[in-house]
Amino acid sequence: MTYIIALPCVDVMDRACVDECPVDCIYEGERTLYIHPDECVDCGACEPVCPVEAIYYEDDLPEEWSVFESVNAEFFDDIGSPGGAQRLGPTGSDHPYVAGLPPQGE
């Protein structure tokens, strides 16, 4: 089990969760953040600090955002498990589903 970042983060990327994460498992895409499912230790520190309430425990992910479970996991298919987001830095890319979304907000 892991935490998942859903639609409210797209085009927001506040990064409060990144600062709070003790294991550095929240990676930066072009338009959203992603939690690495194998690096996350399920501590829950990220969830309460998210100002847009985009982070959910896997079992609590709202049905309308269920696609984000696979989006978060599949994002790491190409980059694997780098062992820390700070070491990797911004990826400059997103999962195709996120990349295809219309601009959020405004």
C-alpha cells in the first residue's frame, strides 16, 4: 500500500509534501508530483500538509480519481527506483494521462 497524488495537484505542485516527506519519495514531473510506490514507507506525513487535499492513502482514493493509482505507479516505469527525488531532480515529464489533461485551475 502507498499514498497517491491525485488530480488536485495537477498544475499546482505546492511542494509542502516534498518538504515533509522523510524518505524523499515524492518526485517532480512537469505538471504534478508523484509518490514512488516502492519507496514510500506509508508514514502519512505528506497527506495533512497538502493544501489542495490531493494526497490519499491508496484505500481512500476517491473513485473519480482511481486512475491516479496506476498513473503514479506507471510514472516510474522508465526511471525505476532512483532512491530519492532530490538526487534525481525534476524529471521534466509526466505520465501520458497527466500530460493529456487540459490546464487545471483558473
